[in-house]
Amino acid sequence: MTDRQAEASITQQQDTILILDFGAQYTQLIARRIRECNVYSEIVPSDISAEEIAARKPAGIIFSGGPSSVFAQDAPSADKALYDLGIPILGICYGQQLLAIDLGGSVQPANEREYGPATLEVCLPGALLGGVAQTGSSLPCWMSHGDKVLTAPSGFTVLATTTQTPVAAMECEARRFYGVQFHPEVEHTPFGTQMLSNFVHKICGCSSTWTSAGIIERAVADIQAAVGPTGKVVCGVSGGVDSCCVAALVHKAIGDRLTCIFVDHGLLRKGEAEQVREDFAAAFGINLVYAEASNIFLTKLKGVSDPERKRKIIGREFINVFQKHAESIKGVQFLAQGTLYPDVIESGGSKHAQVIKSHHNVGGLPKRMKLKVVEPLRRLFKDEVRAIGSQLGLPESIVWRHPFPGPGLGIRILGSITRERLDLLREADAIFMQELVSSGHYQAMSQALAVLPLVRSVGVMGDQRTYAHPIILRAVTTEDYMTARWARLPYEFLEKVSARIVNEVNGVNRVVYDISSKPPATIEWE
């Protein structure tokens, strides 16, 4: 089943909201908020044809925001034929401006950008703000725009204004077209999720069918349809929630026709191999092939410092080792992968996305691997994967395990990799993780890690001069992994972790904490 066929299948199975992506940094968040309303949402290119939209029969359409001005020569636009499909449309920020321009309203370049908190003055709740506010109410919201709608198109009613925006919300109830200048998807607009729920449930008439149980049921049915009654599947597992969730789903669908392969490339964190073999495979009764290949990887990585070269070498050798063991499984035809939606986006899967770094599980397989790919999580966000992992009975240590990159500690050592450096980082990382768990901070963090830079600094230990490595600690909170804030961990906690690392890990005399957010930094250092 191709990606397009799989997406069409999902759309046809249930109520769907299609989000036209005009390049907003919040587009992913819109999709997540709709799914929190238990309605399936999917992001599509802004230039998708009305014919294709009609074929997919969505319950509603959302125009995302975007960085462009509607007056720019190359400003993205939508197929105007979709206005005649009879499908409800909600425009957000740039999406509202486009809706206004296309339907005969007027948009004006703003003298000043309206960015940050604003107060929404409600003129009339209408269907969009019904149950959220009453006429005359004032609501806090979040703005981020330059242009603004000066007058709404004929047939539209102005629902709300701000001091700088004469049309902050509008609706045409007869055609079921709606627009808002603010961003309902961000947490700074506290009523936003309720407003989006009004759109998807009351206006579009969607049912709340996007649930963990429903996702599992559809995923199992799709796997069975793709694999058939006799097909065999191989799956690489790493101990993370993504790969283990895929393996559990496939095992639920086809039982012992699944074989999992765990490649130990020597770049794992402390205790991870045992976790995969004991906490997961043995507990679920899944066939597991353990491939110890650290010598191969470390030999190939010797002297390599460039992070992208390291990623490519690790990815290539992973495939070589994986393929060798997969070929020993008689009759295997399919490969199950744990690709997630953010992986696809960050690897350039969206028209407006730039490739930040390569992901080893995105972009298909080498031609020499004659396997068909099954990706049951490709349209899911991390929080959805965790929810279905819990539903499937995965242990909490796996469900709540922080994301760990395929190249492992290989991209958390800045510069070339050796066994000694790996052992040093492994011990420091283990202390950080132990303290996060014991203090109760672990689940509050989205991702935490330790980094070993190949620099040294002077220190003093026991009245003696030392010249040793620092360890960099990093912890972030995020909803979608597209943006992230550095975690405000207590000083007392950081002090305890620092003392333990310096006292217990030979070769370390300094610990520092990374207070960079994403952007401008990425979560990982390489």
C-alpha cells in the first residue's frame, strides 16, 4: 500500500479535516489540536487540487497561517474551485487573509506587525465562538501577522475585533466559511481548542472516532491487508516507544509471522540491550534476533568527526547488518518501520519544510533490499504513539522512554568516536537519567541527554590539578518536537547531578547545562 493509498484509506474510513499548509510554523500544532478533539486531521500541500480534495471527501478544510504576505508576487494560493465544493472552511491568520481576498473582501498591509498577546473583543459569538464567549466579551488570544483583513467579504459577519485588527474573526454561516486572524492552536489562546472543537464537531459534523482503540483497530486491519494471510514481516527494534509500538502492532496483527532484529551497534545507552531483550521481546513472546555488531561500527567510524558523515555511516552499516540477518529469515517480504509524522516533516517531507538533518528511517530503502515497507505510525505524533503503546500493554519504561536517535551516542560525542569516549558518556548519561527518574522529573521532560564535547578544561580535585572533559546536560519540553524550550530544572537537582558525574565518572571535571531553545538550536547537538 503506497503512502497516498494509505492516507486515502484513512480519510475514507472516518471523518477527516484536511489542513492546507501555507508554511506556518504552527501547522503541525493545528493538526495535533484537531486530533485532541478526537478527529483525524492531515496536512496537505496548499496547492492540492479541488478535484483531489473532493475525491477524499473531507468533513472540513483548514487554511493554515504562513510567513508570506498575500500581496507578495509568489504568495501561495489555494485552488479557487474548492470554494464551490460545499465543504466548511476555516482560515487561520494568512488563511483568513487569503479567504477574504479570494471572496471579495479587502486586506491591508499593516503599518505595524501585531505579534504576541492581544485582546479579542467579541461582537457576536456565531457558530465559531458559541459556548466560548458572549457578545461584548473580551478574550485573550495570540497574534502573529503583518497584513490584516480590513473589510469582510459580502455575506460575512464580523465576529470579533482587536484594537489593531478590524476583522479578527468572521463567518459566513450560509456557506460555512470562517476566518480568524489569531492562532487558536497555541496555548496562549486559552479558548482555542474549544473553538476548534466547535468547527470540527458542530460545523463540520465530525464524530469523535480518532481514539487509541480506533487507531489500533485500523492499524491492525491495514497491516493485515498489506501483508496478507501468509506474508512475513521483519522489524528493527531499538527499545524506543516508536519501534516497540510498531512491533507490538504488527505482532497483534500477524503473530509469529513477525521477527524483530535488534542491532547492537555499540552506541547504545547503559542497559538498553537488556531492556529490549527482557522487558519487551520476552514479555510479549516476540521472536527476536540479537545482532552484536559494535566492532563493525566502531571500525567504520574511526577518525570520523563530521556529524552528517557519522549519521550516513551508521545508517549504512545498520542496513548492512540488518539486511544480513533479515536475509536469513526464510520468506520475509515486508519491513515494518517506526517512522513518525515529525520525522517525515523534518526530513523535507513537506513542501515548505527544509531538511534540517537526515533521518535514517525516512526516504525509503536501498534498491538491494527487496522488502516492501509497512509504516503504521507514519501519520502519528509522539503523544499518540505513547497512548497506543500504553493501550497495547507496553511497559512504562518503554512508553515513556525519551526519544533516542538511531545513531545513538555516536551523535552525542562531538567529534570522533572511541570505546573509551562511549564508556565515559554512557556512565554520565546513566547518572542523569537515574536522577531524573528518582526525582520525578523524567516524565515532565520531553527529551533529556548528555553530550561529550572533545575539549578539556583545567580543574582541581583533591588539591590536584586536573585536565579533563566537561559533560553537557540538555533537557527540553515540547509538544511536537518541531520547536522546544529548554527545561527549567531546579538548581538543587542540577547541583546533585553535577556532583555525582564529577565524582563517579573518571575523566570528567566539569558539568554544564544547555539553555538553548529550538530554534535556533536543535534538540540534539549533531
